[in-house]
Amino acid sequence: MTDTAEDTHDTAPVKLVIVDDHPMVAEGIQSILESYDDLEVLATYQSGRAIIDAVEEMQPDVILMDLNMPDVGGLSATEIILERSPDTRILILSMHDSREYISTALAHGAMGYVLKDVPTEEIKTAIDTVMGGERYLCTGAQGALDPSEGKARDALTGREQTILLQLAQGKSNKEVAQALEISVRTVETHRKNIKRKLGISSTAGLTRYALEHGVLQGTGVSL
């Protein structure tokens, strides 16, 4: 009897949340993943804000996160979620296979990147891999990511990525400070560090970088 109880505990299903602003996509992924006995889909959401509000109560093991969503995009949601629920693993599900998207997602704390057109078995493999504490890049993503460039993107800290996002949206140092509840001097320091790390000297250059590297996806800002 004891052995059976222990086996049940050891094989508790992985708790998943799917976040995608296209209900049919989310429902399709959900129906497929629910066919696995060791996976449990807790909920699906259509925006980053919705999962941010729910994550502390739900405490999912893995979140499958779309990048381009209204309200709060996948990158910003990833960073905020990891502050509130550090043990949650985030897998980005995206149709974009450029190394800019991939490296930026990893810099924001995602543990994996999977293209939406991969076979279902690969999504399952990705979930198992990140649950084992390892990073997972699907085949297409691995081919797109240049290791040296990925390392360069990681040079920006999570806080610097957040401030870059704010600055690229046209906010002043004072507005960024108010939004993040930090001092103007702190924003100025981060701004200098961001420019130094990226080798960019102007605010226009920061905005262009953010647009080209997917930082502004889901914010409504476009070229």
C-alpha cells in the first residue's frame, strides 16, 4: 500500500498553463497535451496580464508562453512571472525563428524556445527537458541561434531589458522611474549601461534595437 502511494506521488502530473491570444491555438495545444497522463493543463489564458495575475495562486510547473499578445507581451510577462514564481519554467511558443527573438527570450529568463509548427512530441520533449532543469531549444531554434550572439544578448540584465522596453516606447527617464518606482538617477545609470553594452549612443538607436530584436513585441509599437 505504501509503495503504491509513493509511486502516485512520484508520478504527479506536471502542471501546465498555456498562454496564447488565439483561443483555437491554445485549445488545440491543450487537447493534445492532455492526452499525456503525466501532464495536467490547469488553464489557458489569452494575455500576459491574465497569467501574471493568476500565477502566484496557481503555481504552475511550466508555462507555454506566446510572444505576441495584447496588453502585456510574452517577454515582459516572463520577467514579471519569474519574479513572482521563481520555480516556474517558461517555454516560449512562437512562429518566429530568428536568433534575435530567441536570444531576447532567453535573456528574459525563458528556459526554452519552441516553434509552433514542431510536432507535438517535441513540445512534450521540451516540457520534460525544462522540468529536468535544462534549457531546451527546438531544432529550428538551435539552428538560428549563434552562440556568440546569444551570449552578447545575455549581457543585459532582466532589469536592463525592462528599462530598455520602457525607453524604446518613448518614455523619459522620469516616466520610467515613476513606472518602475525607482529613482531617476538609477534609470540614468541603467541607461548608460545599456548603451555601453549594446554599443549604441542614441535613444533612437535603442528604439531601433528594441524593434529589430523583438523587445517591443506585444506592446503595440511598430515600425
